[in-house]
Amino acid sequence: FFFFKQKTAYEISACLVGSEMCIRDSIKQCEVVQEQLENVDTQGLINYLYTTETNFKYRLELSANFPSPLYRERNFSFTVKLVDENGNIIDNKNKIPLTIAIYSSENPPKLIEENNAGNKILKGYTEKDLIHGTCSFEKIHVKEVTSHYRNGWVFFVVFPRQNTNVSFLGQNFVNPTKIRPLVLENIVVKAKKMKQQASPCERREKIGKRKVETDEEKCINEKMQESQEDIYVEEEEPNCQNKIESVSYTHLRAHETGRNLVCRLLLEKKK
């Protein structure tokens, strides 16, 4: 006879928890794989732009930090440089036209040319010439927020326009087809720049400063008023002592007393 040990409720619950964890982990792995299939990365975007395999000898890089985040319809500027595989700046003699484009992060990526209102999404000098290893883009602005697009961000791409009719013979003449484009990932465009809110301590300090300023202004105003009153009194007092106002004869007759009446009658008889 074989006797099997009956599992306790704790062991059964532990097995159930373990199986549930396996199911949960498998679901997460499926979600990650699905997200990778639905989204595209930088290399995937380059492979999409260049259908044929290209051996890039040069690449475009930023000369300084790119402004982040961007704000809708607010101008920004940036500069790119041309470098070789070792990071050395290439002083190209031929003019290489560069252009700017915006792509979505979905797979396959989509070129975004218009905003939701049907207007051109990029404004400014979006096409410039790369010469002597550098190119500056100025007064560029985006006319749509990226929250309307997948993942809430977009790709910002700067790439050379290819011209097959130009020969690239000679020293320091660079073939645009050998230049790897500049691809900036996770570019976010917001509606407007929000003002930074002050902390409670900073607000209390501002209120205290305002109160001190108002108290000081009040004291200054009181002192100025007192000084003006002193000046007014000093100017008025001497004038009151020396000033003799003229009075009409009728006014005197109205205020004369009995004694004054007798004196006036005697004077009139003498005349």
C-alpha cells in the first residue's frame, strides 16, 4: 500500500501563487514584445529612411544641447556639425543642403507634415546649407503639441538632401549619401511654459518683504507730509503779521459803536 501525504492549505496556496506569478510574468513579456513591435527606435527609423544598406562615413551631431522640452509656436535654434567616424570635424567645401523633418514613433514611422488644423507643422528656416562642417538652424518652431501623437513624443530628424547630378571629386568634397542623419528621440512639445510656483516659505518671504516695503513707504510719506506742513507754517506766519487788509466805508459803518458814532459826527461838523 502506498500512502500519499495530503498537501496542506498553505502548500496549495503557495503553488497557486507561483502559477499566478508565472502567468503575470508571461503577460508582461508579451506586452513588452508587443510594444517593441508597435514602436520604432532610432536605428529602425534610419533603416526605414534608407531602404538600402548604407555604409556611412560621416555623421551629423549637435554642437550644443538641444532645447528640451519645446513649446508650441515658440522659436528655438540649434547648430549641427559634420564629423567623421572618429569624431573629427570635416571642413567640407561643397554646400550640402540639410532639411528638418518630424516622424512619429509608431512602426512603421510616419512623416508628420501637418498639424491637426491642417497647417504646416514646422515653421522657420527648415532648410539650410552645411558648409565648412557646420550649419545653424534659427527661428524654428513647431505648431502642434506631441501629446496628440503616439507615446507623447516624436522623432526630430536632420538629414542631407541627396543630389545625384553633382560630382564629388576633389579634396574636402563630401558625398551627402555617406552622411548619417541626426535623429533626436523623445522630443516633447508642450502647449506653453508654466510659471514655476513658489514654495510656501518663498511666498511668506515675499509677503514679509512687501509688508516691510509698505511700512517704510508709509513712514517716508508721513515724514514728507510733516516737513511740508512745517514749511507751510513758516511761510504763512510772517505774511500774517505784516499783511494789512483794506476795509470798505460801509463795512466800518456797520460795525461802529456808540463812541465811534459820536467821534464821526464831531469830525463831520468840523468839516
